[in-house]
Amino acid sequence: MERAVTTLIDRVFGPGRFAKVSERLREGNTLLDDCSFVAMRESRPVGCVRLWPVTVGGTPVAFLGPLAVDPDERSAGLGQTLVESACAAAQAEGWKAVLLVGDAPYFTRAGFSAAHTAGVTMPGPVDPRRVLLKPLVEGGDLGLSGMVAIP
């Protein structure tokens, strides 16, 4: 199954994904299995979302990515459903917030915002408008400041 999911991610993002800052936060990290999901159709993965533990200035948060949906399955809401499921699972596991680097117009529909990310520093170049947070508890996105790192 893992190989099929990796093939889906590779197909959606291509080899350029390995150059992204977000990939640095996944290398050598441990997937949050209970907060990561795969959507299947006819025994093949058509979508996936993964969450990883990171810290922002020492404060633990969950890091979302990649979110990958097979191009033939887009526009049906699968990506949003996967994101919402991952966030609900992270909330149930006690995480205070979810961080990601992504398209604000897409992710704001799931409750993400750049409103409280000014102090969040990624471990490499990234457009700060793409650094988004979603609180999972009241104020979970407040006061986060510092470098994002693998715990």
C-alpha cells in the first residue's frame, strides 16, 4: 500500500517535490498514522493526506502534507474531505494546531489562515503567504513563533 501511495504522490507532484522545504520536515520524521488517510477506489489509492509532528519554536503542532488527489478524481471534494478528516483526527489526538504550506484560497475553506503565522519561520525559502495554520483548540494558532523543526 505504501508504494502505491508514494506512486500517487509522485504522479501528482513530480520529482520537484523533493526540492521543497516541506519535504525537509518529512525526511527522517515519523508519520502520524492515526491522523493520515488514504482514499481508495477499486483497490487503488486515489487520494491521500499525511500529518507529521513538528515544532514551531519548540511548541508541538501537526504538519499537513502532502495532500495528493489523483487528477481524475479532482473537483469532487475529495481533497477537502481528506483535509477535514486529518484535522479532526489531529484534534482527537490532542494537537493544538495544524500547520501547512499551501494555496490559501483552497485551504481557507477548511479553516486555515495566515493571520497568525508572521512569527513562523520555515527551514528554507517559502512564500510566507503560503504558511497557514488551523487552530484545533481555542487559541491554538496564537503565540506560535520561531523555526519549524522536526521534534
